[in-house]
Amino acid sequence: MVDRARPATQPTLERSGRQRPEPGKQPVCISFTAPINNQSAAVLMAACADALAQNCDEIHLLLSSPGGSVADGIAAYNYIRAIPVPKTVYNIGTVDSIANVVFQAFDYRIASLTSRFMFHGVGFDVRQARFELKDLRERMQNIENDQRMIAGILARHTDLEAKEVDDLFLEAAFIPSSDAQKRGIVDEVADPSLPPGIPIMQLVFNGQ
């Protein structure tokens, strides 16, 4: 891992060029193929906690997600970052929106040859709602804060600058795995290859 010096008020940047973790003796693989919401994020975190309770010393995550809730994605990101064992993530399909933040929580990041990433700005849905000016201002502040937080996380863990992340948000950009490696979004582009005999926990949610 390469750390670039920054003033004390700035987070330490964790750029690309990471090394693949040494294989553990009791690795566990979790498969997460779902939107990110309150339920799915809680189940993912519980699965990680259960793996640690079973003396797991390495976590692998097979990830494909269309994104979802910013708040739940940020919570999952911080939770995974706190897990005290080596962690490897694989993009096995699509990693979109807030799922990109969850992806960056891992120590080593691999993208399948046929996978891709998608970035877009933060928004909110309106269903027969009435807004006053103060409501719109509050919504705008929430969007700006969420987008700034996401941009900061992506700039911290990749070779993207915050301005580049903002541009990706405006473009609603799709990035194939080969380009993702050039931008430091992933460390390796390869077919997923798990340790032999590793137990795989498939997370299944209502409605899937």
C-alpha cells in the first residue's frame, strides 16, 4: 500500500498498487448479489461478524450490486474497513453507484474480465410529494453532502482526483474493468479464483 503525505486535516490517501494478501488458514467467502439497503447491508455485516466468530482469518467477497442507499452503503464501508483480517473483493458483474464505496473498503480489489463499474450522482425519488422551499434546500444540502462524502472516499482509495469523480457523476459513466485498473479502481483484472476448499456463504434476500 502506498501512502501519500497530506496535511493532518486530510485523510491519508490509499492509492492503487496494493499487494494481494497472504492466504489465510481459515478463509471464508461471502457472495452478495443484491441492491444495498438497510436489510441487505445489515445481513452483509452480520455475515462478516459470524465469519469472525468462527475464527475466520481472511474474508473474500463476491460482489455484484446495482447500488442503493447511500447511508447504508457508507455504514457497510466503515464496518468492513474495521474488520481486523485481510479482505479481498471481486466484482463478478456490475458494481454501480454506492456499491463502488463498499468495493473500496477492501484491502485488495479484483474485477472479472467481463465486469464493469458505473458512477452517477446522488439523487432522490419523488412520489406524490409536496415540497416547500425549505424542503428543497434541505434535500439539496443532503445530496451535496452525500456526493462530497462519496467523492472523498473514491479519491482516497483510487487514482482518481475529487474533480474527476465529480465529472464521472455528471456523465453517469460506465467503466469497463480494463479502464478501472488504469484509474486505480481495482488492483487486478482476472477471473475470480478462490482458495481451494473455501466455504461460500450465499446471501439471499426477500424478493430475490
